[in-house]
Amino acid sequence: GFAVIEAENGAEALQMLDQMPQVNLLLSDIVMPGGVDGHAVARHARARHVPHIALMSGYAPGLAEAATDDTPILPKPFTSRQLAEFLQRKIRLTEY
């Protein structure tokens, strides 16, 4: 039920966040090409008052346990059902 906008890399994600009037959810991979990682994108989104931010990663077992309440981390790979459950549980998204 969400409109999805995809960025090729972290730098493009930063530009898109600056250009879009409203972003309700940012889901970013932690490791991305282009010299800007997901943590930097999350900080940028937080500064622009994006209400829901989550990261994902297929690297480093135990990464999800290192997540904070502010920025939960979804381990990859995941199914669309697992993504929906993660967003409901960790982000408390219900409007879809």
C-alpha cells in the first residue's frame, strides 16, 4: 500500500530526501555504493523529520541485536511478509 521510491546509492538517497516534501518511512540498506552508507542516510532523514526510519543488512550476524529503538535493523534476506511484520512490530506502522 506504500508508494516506493528507490535510490541507486546513498548519495542519491540524500538528494531525494532533500527534494521530496514528505517521506513517511525510510528503509535503507546499511552498506551501499557511492561512499554514503545507510547510517548517514538515516541521520539525514532524521534531520528532515522523517517519522519512521529502519535499516537492513545482510552482513554481520548479530547486527539486528545492535539496533537501537530509534533505528531498528532488519536482517536480510527477508520475505515481504517478514518485512510487513517487522514494520508493524518495530516501527509500529499499521496504515497499509
